[in-house]
Amino acid sequence: MSESTKSSRWALWLPLAIFAAFVVLAVAGLLWPAQREVASAMIGKPLPEFNLPAAVPDRPSLSKADFADGKPRLLNIFASWCIPCAVESPQLAQLSAAGVEIHGIAIRDRTEDVSSFLARNGNPFSRIGRDDVSQVQLGIGSSGVPETFVIDGKGVIRYQHIGDIRPEQVPMILEKLQEAAQ
Amino acid sequence: MRAFLLFLLAFFAAPVAAQDTMPPAPFAYRQLDDPAQEEKAQALMETVRCLKCQSQSIADSDAPMAGDMRSQIRMRIAAGEDPEAIRAWLVERYGDYVSYSPRITSLTWPLFAIPVVLMTLAFLLLRRRFGRKGDV
């Protein structure tokens, strides 16, 4: 058998091999879809300067200065029109009951809608700012609602949780707050 | 009777508000008055990824957040900010993924190097082949 026929016999299988590789790639892409969350690149950086008006009459407004008193706390990005935000409210209530201070930012929301959302789901927030044009949301690299940020006592972003906080994730959030306190 | 009503109810979808009812941000759908500035803003908006609908640029997307991003970009360009400075500001917050115009970094250099290497290789191979033919 000459060299050339040997190599052409191998070449005969090449298209099938390439096709098989493509099938494997396509199936892998279907079974393990790519991560669609865009993580903030602001972890370890201070909050940007901001000063938001109050979202509801019974909670004060929110600015960067409210995060710089030496105590770590949570910043929850939410909206009354967001379903998972209502789903996570028992977890926020649990965190609040554990002594965690939670500041909220309502994204593109009306006062009456936020009020009725809080009346329905409970109000774990000590302050709620109103961000009508997602200005602070863009400033901290958040790409959706709900998101929860751990902010340390100097106003530095220490951790970002994307999506609603599930009941089993509450201890993890408490741990992150403890890390931020050190 | 109650069970029957519930059964009937199952056939009707309860509409759920999935998006806000707020009006769009001031410059989400309004062009800048200065055509030169609007052109700069448009060029930038076409190369910034929408974070809600990630295969669209913010220029193509009707997601409220994309509108907020367009408004902020237009307002900052109207205030005299350089488009590339705004892109850098966004990359600082969301990482390289937010920009459709790739930068050369320690991670992305093969994207730029591989075509050059392949072209050089093809050129050398072709030259050898044609060179040999020339000899015959």
C-alpha cells in the first residue's frame, strides 16, 4: 500500500469526524447553556456618588453618604413590577430580623406602586431611593432586578448577588456581611 | 361549583406586569439636536450590548434599561464627553462583555494574532507551491 492511498483513506473519515465534533458541540451547548448573567466589575470599588429622592413617603431618601458610617449593610435593587422581587421578600424580612440594615433602590417605579408592593410583601428597608432612569443601577454595574449588594462600612461594594435571594442563601449573605465587617 | 369555577379560571391567563409603566428616560427615544453629536452617540450605542437582551445592541433594543442607557449616553455626549470615555466607563462597570468593539488584552490578543499568523502561513505555502511550479 502506498503512502498516498493510506492518507486518502484517513481523509475520507475527516468530514464525518468534523460533523461528529459539531454535534457534540451543539448538544453540549443545549445541555449546558452559557452563563447569561453579567457580573458587576465594581466589586472592591466604592459606590459612585449619588443622591436619590425618597421612593415612598414613610422612608427617607438614599445617598452615598448613608453607607459610610462604619457598618456593613445590604443594598437591594428592586421594583414593584418585578416578580422575583416579591419572591425574595421573606428572605429580606429574615435578614432584617437578624439585625441587618437594608437600603433599597426602586428602579423605574411609581410611589403608589412601591407603597402597595411594600404593603403586600412587607417593608424590610430603612431607606428607599427612587431611581427613575436606572442611573445608580448603571453606576454600580447592576444589570437587572432583583440584585443585592453587600456594602462595607466605608461604602465599598464587597459582594453582588444576582437574582432573588433563596431561603438557603440567607446564611451565605450573612457570611458575606460578616466578611465585609472585618 | 367552586371547583368548577376554579376549573374555568384555569383557562384564563392572569396578566402579570413584567415591565414598568414609567415613561422612557428623556433621551431614550429622542435624538440630540446637534446632528454631529447624535452621530457620535449613535455610533457608540450600536456597539454597546444591551444587558437585558444580550444579542442586541442598546440602539436596537426596546428594553427599558437599554432606553436608560441610551438616554445617559446621549446626555453625556451632549455635555461634551468623549464616546470612548463613556465606553471605558461602561467597561469599568460591566467588564468587556458590554462592548461590541473588542479591545486587545492579555486574553483577547489571539483574536488579532491568529488571522495574521494564518495569512502569513498561507502566503508562505502558496509561494512554495508556485515557486516549485516555476522550477519545473
